[in-house]
Amino acid sequence: MKKKWSFLIIVMVLMFVIKGFSSTTMIENSATWIWNPYLLDSKGEEYIAFMQEQGVKKVFVQVDVEVPNEIYRTFFEKVRAADIAVYALDGGRGWGENRQPAEVFMEWVEQLQQEEPLLAGIHIDVEPYLLEQWTTDRQQVIQNYFDIVSILRQFTTGQNLAFEVDIPFWFDTIPYENAYGKGLVSEWIIDTADVVTLMAYRNQAEGENGIIGLVETELSYAQEKGKKVAVGVETLSSDEGTYISFAGMSKYELKNETDKVTAAYRQNPAFSGIAVHYIDPWMDMK
């Protein structure tokens, strides 16, 4: 009888240890991006399995009208069945200057939702600071940027969809003064969107140039306004510095650092988790 109990205890301990090891890279309440929809047909199952393994709760999927809608629908249905929310993803640095791409995107979303309401929301990544005019006529660029964000906000409200926006962490240092009033760009975007993802691209949580410090201002403001902010981290190789990306590091190191961010802001109701940019290099990490 003692041998039987000893065997059962050993089995239970082994199961606990195995479970612990299998979940050591899981990032709590995380999100990720899929930028290449042409891979949905061939890698869709692999993507879903990885997201389940890593605890992903949201996925932002790039919209390309050249990809058959049936491929999107099939993938979205499987993602939803895995209890992961799907967001249509798009954006471009010139969206404020040329609204046609945004209009095509909105038409695509509306049509998909009419056929089968599979989306939880839209997620946009517009980078107006990449335009040449950012240095020569910044206030006009910001005005145009706010215009397109406002149009998308109105669209999502009409479609009963969540509206999410990516912004860099340093938008809290960029002032605006235009038809929308006067203030900081980060605050206007947080006020307008349902969730803002801060591109806090650093590979350490703590320290003077760490993630925790970089996102503090936006999270404090979002808490005050009753809004949500997710913290984005990078896994794609970067030539901007060795401190930018988790590329070349392990999934365990990524988890350890993002866990510190989560611990720092867990009690802040504005904190909406970690967003890992993006799925393919994340999957390639050891």
C-alpha cells in the first residue's frame, strides 16, 4: 500500500513539474499581430496552436483585399473557437493624407461583418511620424492623422466594434494645437480609442530606459480617464540599438521581463496586458 501511495505522489509531482515547465513562457493576457495574411491558409493551424500555448487572448490580423475572404473567415472561426478575440488590422503612414486605403479597409470590415460577425474590433497602426512632412509641417500632419482616427472611431461605433490604436511611447512628448484643441497627442489618442497599444520597444522592464518607466505617464492618464492601455514589446530584429528588441533572446527571457511589467501595473485598471510584436519572430524564439 505504501508503494502505491509513493508511486501516486511521484506521478503527481512529475505532472506538476511538467505543467510548470510547459507554461513558463506563457504571457498572461497577451495579444499579438499577424502581418502576412497570405500565410493564414498554410500556417493558420500552427498560429492558433502557438497562441493557445502562449496564452494569447487577442490577435490583430492584417487585412489584404487580395486574400480571399473565405480564407479569413475560416481562420477567424477557428481562432474564435480557441477563445481568442480577432481584430482586423491595417494602417499606413499616409492614411491621413490619402483616405482611400482606410475607406477600402472599412468597406471590407463592414462586408465581412454583414456576412458573419466574426470580429471583436479593428486595430490600426498608422505612423504619421514616418512622413517627410513630420519635420516640416508637423501640426498639419497631426491634424490629418486625427481626422482619419476620428473617421475610424465613428465607423467602429456604428459597427458596434472595439477601436484600438498603436502609438509610440514618446507621443506623450508631442504637443498638438489644431481644430481638435490643444494638448498631447498621446492623450488625444487615448481619449478617442477604446484601447491604445504603446510601442514600448525595450528588452528590459526596469531601469531608466526600461519599459515600466516609459509607459507610466500614459497608464496614469488612461487610469484617470477610464481607458485601457496595452504595452507592446518587439521580437523582430532592430538596427536601432541592442536594447530595442527581444530578438536573439529566449521566450523565457521575454516572459521574465514582461512579467515584471505586469506586476508593476497589475493593480492599475487601465492596464490591458502585453502585446507581442509580432507572431512570426515570436514563434522563432528559442
